[in-house]
Amino acid sequence: MDIRWSFLVLLVPSLFILPSHSQRNSFTSVLVSQHGLDFVKNLLVDKFIASMIPLQIPRIEKSIKIPFLGGIDVVVSNITIYELDVASSYVKPGETGVVIVASGTTCNLSMQWRYSYSTWIVPAEISDQGLASVQVEGMEIGLSLGLQTDEGSLKLSLSDSGCYVKDISIKLEGGASWLYQGMINAFKDQIGSGVESTITKKLNEGVTELDSFLQSLPKEIPVDDKAALNVTFTTDPILSNSSVTFEINGLFTKREIIQAMEFYQRNSLSSFPCPEDSKMLGISVDEAVFNSASALYYNADFMEWIVDKVPDQSLLNTARWRFIIPQLYKKYPNHDMNLNISLSSPPILKISEQNVGATVNADLVIDVLETDQVIPVACISLVVSGSGSLKVTGNNLGGSVRLEDFAMSLKWSNIGNLHLHLIQPIIWTVIQTVFVPYVNTRLEKGFPLPIIHGFSLRNAEIIFSSSEIAVCSDVTYLDSFRLVQLS
């Protein structure tokens, strides 16, 4: 597993979401609490260890010249860290980024040693070799990362990094190891420096590679073949002493077209919507996000329905209407009908502290079916009011709607004046039995929340506030998932 995976875990919260300091063109925001940061830190430490082992340290050589006698050469090679254990660690937001420190760390190394001595007194070289085990104790590893935005992407920079070794013990095996133990102990400082520099170099390489990866992340998340979520970052992360907040655009856009929707405005929240530090993160979505989806699907001519089948199929025959609209039956006796429902404007959604309300303006055209043609005979304007409930399923935000009320007015007619109060029960039945179930089938699937694959929300709760909803949740890591692009 690549070391970049370790740093990716730290930055996963940047694609989760919760508001604070609302920004223009930012309609979804993320606050990762200290509880969430601790979860990330624990995962980070595990992945860091997995990515480091085994780690090779450069070989060390030392030559000693003895006047008039000869020289001694000692080589320590194949130095490998094969075990790493972190006693304690913490993560803390700083002024410009995030600081991670692992302390009380121990690691075990294996290595080979070789001793050779040559002198003019004895023509043959005297040599010996064997293995050695090394234990490093009291090691501290620190890393400070800067976070900022760069043209809509999250940019990662290394502010500082380091590794400090406190104590080393070496135990030789093989050969006349008892004879050379003292000489090998002289390598402690060099081995310690090798461990420090190698780990620090690996950390620095990981940060550089991960920064390149972050810059290449897509700026939209596909929803379906028509829509995507704009997940460009709109401002630098906001840091406090116990949390990190990220702001993203969050609006629905056409697939592969990132568009700024300047006509949307977001209201600032006066307080944190999730109970403080009760969950790892919260996902806050402004009502403008829902309305951007509404506008996008409306402009894509996606909100038009031909109703030709209903539970009571007799409703779609003029015979059923002969006492309600006599002139319809007289002109088209026993003809089958269609109801053509199309939205006249995008639905408007409003979020309150109790629920989500929706207002839908639609035109209902009554069509009569002739043998080879469809004949529109009347158009009724509808203003439908409904309310909705939301739920989190997996990493999707879904829900359902119910009909509250609706009003009708005659837009035009080719069959004379209509008594709308007589038609109203039929239209109510059509909306309840056809339109609402269709909408709920789509809403049941939900829309994806901007979360990196491999992580899942757990025990999510939804909190309503004026103009926004917040999903407060813990997070689990699906350990069986692997990011191919980071392997």
C-alpha cells in the first residue's frame, strides 16, 4: 500500500460536509469535529504503518586506519524496518493547517554486519560477518500540513516534518559477535540518523505525490446522465482549535459543465447545527442545492409526464366524464384519453425548522385519442403544495413527498367552460395515485452526498434549520476497499 494512502485519510474530511462562515457560491460546507479528526488520525496511523513496512535504510560503512598495522572495515547493510508500533498520537488543527504527532514510537530493524581486518603483518585478510537485531525506542514523528484552495481544488503543502530517535539497542548474532559488539555499538548514531532521514524523506515524498493526486480529482460528482454535483472548493479551509471547515459550491450542474449560478444566495447560520462534537462530521446542504437540481431537470425537459394508465382506468375515458364535462362526452363519446402533465416552472423548495416544503406549478392538458391523432381539448393550470421527509440511506440523501393541497384554474378550453369544482376530485386522485408515487420512486433512490468512495456514513441524523438541513453522522472505513489510482 502506497504511503499516499496515509495522507489521503487525513484529507478525506475535505469531501465531507458542515457550515460555518458561509461564503458566496458556497452552498454545501463541511465541519470535521475533533471527534472526527481523532477517527481520521487513528486510521492515518494504521495506514502509515502499513505503508512504511518494510522500509529500507541505506547501508553504512566505516573504515579505520591504524598506523603501521593496517585497516579495519565495518559494513552494516540490508538495514530494514520490519515492525513499527505507535504508543500514542494526536492530531490538531493549527493556524494554517493540520499538525499530526506520533510519540512513544518503537520500531524493530534487522541488518547484516561484516567486519574485515587487513595488515601487512598477516598476509591473509581476517573477516567475520553475521546478523543483528535493532530496537529503536522513544521515537517521535511529526508532520505539519498546509491546506488551501487552488482554482477550485484542494492544495496540500508540507509546512514541516521530522523524526527524532531517542534510544537504540543493537544485538549481534552469528560469528564472534561477542567480540565485535562494542564496535557495532559505535554505529548507533548513524543508524538512528538513517532511520530519521529515511522516514522524513518518505513523508515528504508522500505529501508531494498526494498533492498531485488532489489536483487531479474531478470537480464534479455524477448523479445521473443529466446532472452532476459541483464540488469545487470556494475558499481556503477554516481552522479552529478543534475543527476544520471546508466550503464547496455544492450546486447541481449539467454533466461536465461547471457553471456558477450567481442568482442563488446562501444565508449564514448563527450556530452550529449538530450537537458539538457528538458526531465525527456534519453535512449541511442549503435549500439552493435542492432548487438548483429542480432548475436543472426542468431546463432539461425532464419534468413532463403522459398519464395513460391509472389504477381506475375508466378515468381515462370520456364516458366517465359525461356528467362532469358533458360537452366533452358529447363531442368525443367513449374516447380514450391521456393526461399530459408538464411543469410550467421549476419546483420551489423551502426548508424550515420542521420539514421541507415544495410548491409545484404545472399545466395539465386533457388529450382525446382519435385513431391516428392526439387532440388537446383543454388545459388546466395547477399549483400543487406538498411537504417532504428526508432520510439517509448509505451515502445517499433521499426522501418522500406527500400532497398537502392544490389549486386549479382554467388556462384554455376547446370544449367550453369547465366546472373546475367537479373536476377537482378526479385531478386529486390522479396526483395522489400517479404523480406522487412516481416522484417518490425517484426520491427513494436519493442523490449522492459528496463523500469519497471507501467511506460510509453511520448512525446519521438529520437536523432541520431555517433554509438548511444538516446530516450529522459518524463515519466508517470500508477496509476491503482499495483505491486503485493510489496503488
